[in-house]
Amino acid sequence: MEYFLQQFLNALAFGAEYALVALGLAVVFSIMGLVNFAYGEIIAASAYAVLLAVAVGLASPIGAIVLALAMGVAASVLLERVAFRPVRKAPLTTGLLTAFGVSIILQNLFQLLISPRPQAMPLLNGLNQTLMIGPYAVSSLQLMQLATAVVAGGGLVWFLNHSTLGIAMRAAAGDFAMVRLQGIRANRVIAGAFALSGLLAGVAAVFILARRGSVAPDMGFVLVLKAFVACVIGGFGSLAGAALGGMVLGFIEVGLLVALPAEYGGIKETLTYCIVIALLLVRPEGLIGARRELGDKEA
């Protein structure tokens, strides 16, 4: 029983992490139609900001968390201004290529300016403690990840439904031209979406630092690919779909780890994507995505 409870918590924790990052991708995609594959480097930039601050004397975990969140917002807004705004009116493939290019450039900058190897950063390791709940041992970090994902999702929904900027962002997701006609500046709406996305990247960086205790140039790359898959599972453009897709992906991965014999653990990723493909064959638009007519493609 204890083993299955632990694996259930692992699935919730992985799913919460994927959901957080998927929400960050979905916020930007819903407004701009851009899949920001440089999002992993925003997470890495947040982590490196904490690493450099610790190197010059930062010793406060709370200060490190605030710095990671601030850096995530600043890096995301800066990338929007420098890299994505100039190609806003270009075809979507141009924006996609720009995102990949920015990702590669930033990874190489981290390697050249700091180090290509992981750098130890144990300041936030104290967040990962073992708690006893009755007879069961539970990781405090897992509970915090789950709680943070719920709070972040709820806070995002409240912001989009009750704040002026949030309502403008929701309207822009449906009809950007109409938002402009109402006198709302497009730059403000898009920068707001990137700021929210960057804030979630900072949160993800905090949890990665607390779990790994180190920083690496590619620390966010694989996570963003998983979050992209989560968005597709749930339905791209839907915030609820992004969160649901993240949780589903977390349960698929942990479920396979539990079900597979140790000698077959190496095919977990293969089976994960087989299951994802099967889901998409049944629901091509995602679990809660809107069905769209894409035209007749029969031979």
C-alpha cells in the first residue's frame, strides 16, 4: 500500500510540474499562436540567476525564490520584445523557427559564459524534506508542487476572468482584431501573456532547483518538450487542457514505471508516446480541445 501511495504521489508531482510548464506554453499560444520552444531556456535563466546570486553572497531561500520568479518574468518579456515581436506578423513557421533559434543561442551562451556542466546549487534543497503522514513517508516538495499547480491554475483563471488585462487577453485569444478596435494595445496584451508565462517558468525553476540541487544549460529543454506533448494531449490553446494533459502525462509515465519490469525500463519513453498517439487517434483535437474542420484530406 505504501509503495502504491508513493507512486501515486510521484504521478501527481510529475503531472503538476508538466502542467505548470504546459500552462506557460498555452498562455502564449492562445494569444499569438506561437509555440515558444525557448521556454526551457527561460527556466534555465531563472535558475542561473539564482546560481549567480548565491555566488555573490545570497543566502536566503526566500530571496532565491523571489529572484527566480522575477528573472523568469524579465527574461520572458525581454525575449518577446527582442525576438518575437519583430516576427509577429510573419508566418507561424517563422515564429517557430525563431523560437528554436533562440533556444539554441541561449543554451550556447550558458555553456560559453558559465559552464557546459551542471553546477551545484543546494540553497533550495531544504524544500525537499521527508514528512511522515501517519505511517507514510511523503516528500514535502511533491506536496508543494501539487499545491502550487492548483494555486497557479486557480490564480490564472481568476486573473483571466476578473482583471482588465486578463479579460483583454481572453478576448485577444478569440479575436485580436476586435481587441485592437476597442483601443487596447496589442503590445500590452502580448507582453502580459509573456509575463505570466515567465512567472510560471520561474516557479518551475524553483522546483527543479529544489529537486536536483544543480543548474545545467539544458535543464528545461526536455521538460518543455514534455509540456508541449501535454498541451497536445489536452488540446492546444486550452488552459484547462494544458493542465489536464500535464496530469495525464505524469500518470502515464509513472504508471509505466510501475508496470514495466526493471529490464524493460528503457522503453518507457517509447511506450509513453505510443499511448499518446493512441489517445490522439481517438481524440485528434485533444481531450478537451475544440473539434475543428481541417478540410478533406482523403486521397
